[in-house]
Amino acid sequence: MSKVLVIGCGGVASVAIQKCCQVSDVFTELCIASRTKSKCDALAEKLAPITKTKITTAQVNADNVEELIALIKSYGPDLVMNIALPYQDLTIMDACLACGVNYMDTANYEPENTDDPEWRAIYEKRCKEEGFSAYFDYSWQWAYKKKFEEAGLTALLGCGFDPGVTQAYCAYAAKHEFDTIDTIDILDCNGGDHGYAFATNFNPEINLREVSAPGSYMENGRWVEVPAMSIKREYNFDQVGEKDMYLLHHEEIESLGKNFPDVKRIRFFMTFGQSYLDHMRCLEDVGMLSTTPINYNGQEIVPIQFLKALLPDPASLGPRTKGKTNIGCIFTGTKDGKPKTYYIYNVCDHQECYKEVGSQAISYTTGVPAMCGALMMLTGQWTKPGVYTVEEFNPDPFLDALDKYGLPRSENRAPALVD
Ligand code: NDP
């Protein structure tokens, strides 16, 4: 019996909400709150006839802590699921602390305005000290650790697929498969085709910021940064086939480096088609990925936000996308004194997802882990005061829940390795 407040009602949130409604004995009451209330109302209306979960809706601007506090106080949830945007992570964490409520999200904090001088000074110091230049990092949310500990509250960070399930795979490998892990390669393959020359699978602004940033990986505890898309490999993915993939900076490398300090190298690769890369390069070259406002005909516009308005809404890709995703981790290390390799991954079919929840697999592979993470917290399996990432909790019940609710694991004990 629990009451949950979900903030956001976009592509990922709508999957997570539908999955919560499939587990009504735990998610007994749900409030869907977002900036655009009509989207929350439409989803609540769709779900009302098919779920026992009691759903209400609310309008909230999650950039405003006072508004959030008023909403949380009036609803009285056991958990707030932040499935809005990373820009809102800190305001929602502040509101949870003020109201004494547990918190979770699916992506680590980054600011909406990267030109803010106060943020910029801290960011530039971090770039120098840490050696990676992505706009997002965990330091902002890890800074809340003591406050959550003192309040006796749990904050679970980054509980989507990657970050999220990939870290549970790492915790699982460390617990059951290896005595020592030497290397981790996280491979994210989207073999889906939506028929557009260019579209992003989740929020375009967040997605394009991520993939246009320099790539980086961790080696012997230190970041190595390389120009964006400069490291390319080919890999033959189970049920998808041969794909080109590129090394990217990705947020879970940071927390895995901290929580598994003996691992010698951690890398992240994502597949991209040539058309996506050509379009992205061109848009970047003409300044369309910029977050700095420009004045156009007397009106201020942010180029990347204008681009977002032009691109297909990721939620609209569902009916058009065919093919599968394959996301997982390849490990090398030792067990019982012998060298060992191990690959654990999930394959997800875009059209199967669409049939079940009306979304493509990218939203599905993020929304299902968000529901499963919430399930772990609400059933008391993942609660400890403080701020934690997924690999810091017991992976077993979480992976069991993923197996049960739509993202079953596959394993390969002799995988091809990435050079
Ligand atoms: P969408 O843009 O589809 O949805 C975002 C939602 O948040 C919308 O409903 C939007 O409202 C709402 N929102 C935005 N700003 C505010 C605000 N100030 N106050 C209240 N509501 C707000 O994004 P996605 O669903 O694609 O992504 C959601 C999250 O999932 C992101 O943080 C993304 O980074 C993360 N993600 C994580 C992945 C993982 O594997 N870990 C993979 C993919 C995504 P409105 O309708 O008014 O715009």
C-alpha cells in the first residue's frame, strides 16, 4: 500500500506510470504532476478503466521549490519519482527534504542554462580537476548525501536503463560472477528504425547535449577525454546484427569508478547510424545545438530549444519504429584464479513495447527500470538513508523484477570483446 507522486508526463514517465499501474497492490495511489496538466489528465483517463491504482493529476512547475513543497504536502506521498528533466533534480530533492519524503530520478543533474556564471565557475573548476567536460555530473546530487542521511531519507539516482540497469548488471557481476573485475564495457545498441532522416529517441535537448559532448572513459581511476565520436568500433549484437558504435562520456562511468575503484578500465559505447551523425555534425556546425540564447527579430530564442520544436516528438516515434535494442555490459576479470569474460544484456523489441504501452523501446527501457526501482524502495528492499546510485543496492531483487516486468536479462559467457 503506497502513495507515489510522479513528476513529468513525457515519453519515459508515461511508460513508468503504466507499469506502476500494472502493480496496483504496491502502487495503490498515484498522482501524476507535470507542467502541462492536460497530458497527465489524458494518461489518467486512459488508465482509469484498466487499473486498480487510484490516479489523480496536478499541475506543477518543478523549477519552483515552493510549488513542489505545496504539492507534496497536500498529496502526502511515500515517494517522489522525478521523471521530468535533469534540470529539475535539485529543486525536487530540496522539496523532498523539506517534506521528509524519499526521492528517485533517472538522470543526473545538469543546469538548463549553461551560461549561468555561478554554475560555469564550478563547472570549469571541475573540468580541470576531474578531466571530463560533460555538463552533467554527480557532484551536485552527491552533495545532498549528508542531508538525506540526517533526515533518514533515501535518494536513488539514475534508475533508468543506462544509467540504472547497467549498474545493477555491474553489481550482479561483482556479486555472483567475478572475484575481480578488470574491465567493464557498457554497450548501448539501438537497432530500431523510425524512417525519419533525423530524430532523437528521448528528449532532443538532453540527448543532443549528451552525444555532442567529448567522449571519455576511465582508466586506472583517471578520466581520459577524446574528441566527440573519435573512437569507433563495430560489434555484432545478438538479435540486432553488426553495428557501428562510438565511445561516449556517460554518467554511470563516474559512479562505477567510485564504487568499483579496482576496475582498471570503464568505457561506454553507443550505436549511431551515419545519417544521425551527419545531421548532428551539420546542426552543430551551424550553431543549432547551442544553449546560448540569440536575438531573432526582437525575440530571444535558444537554438537547441528551437530545434526541439522542429524535431519529431520522441513519443510520436512509437508506431513507426521497428527493430530491437540491445543494452548491456561486457566484463573481463577473474573467478577462482582463472581469467573470465561475461556479457549480460537485455534485448527489447520496439513494436512489442508499442503494443503494450504505446511507446518505442527507448522510453520503455527507461520507464520499466524506474518503476522497478520505485518498487524496490516502496517494498523496503532498497532503503538506506543517504544518496545512492543503483550499483550500491542489492541487484538480485531488482533484476528479478526486470525479468518479470518486461526487460529480461540474457547472458553470454564467451562474448566477443571490444578492442
Ligand atoms: P520528455 O521531454 O518526453 O518529458 C519530460 C516531462 O517533464 C514532460 O512531461 C515535461 O512537461 C515535464 N517537465 C519539463 N520541465 C518541467 C517543469 N519545469 N516542471 C514540471 N514538469 C516539467 O523527456 P523523456 O521522457 O524523454 O525523459 C525523461 C527523463 O528520463 C529525462 O531526465 C531523461 O534524461 C531521462 N532518461 C534517462 C534514460 C536512462 O536510461 N537513464 C534514458 C532516456 C531518458 P511538458 O509536457 O510540459 O513539456
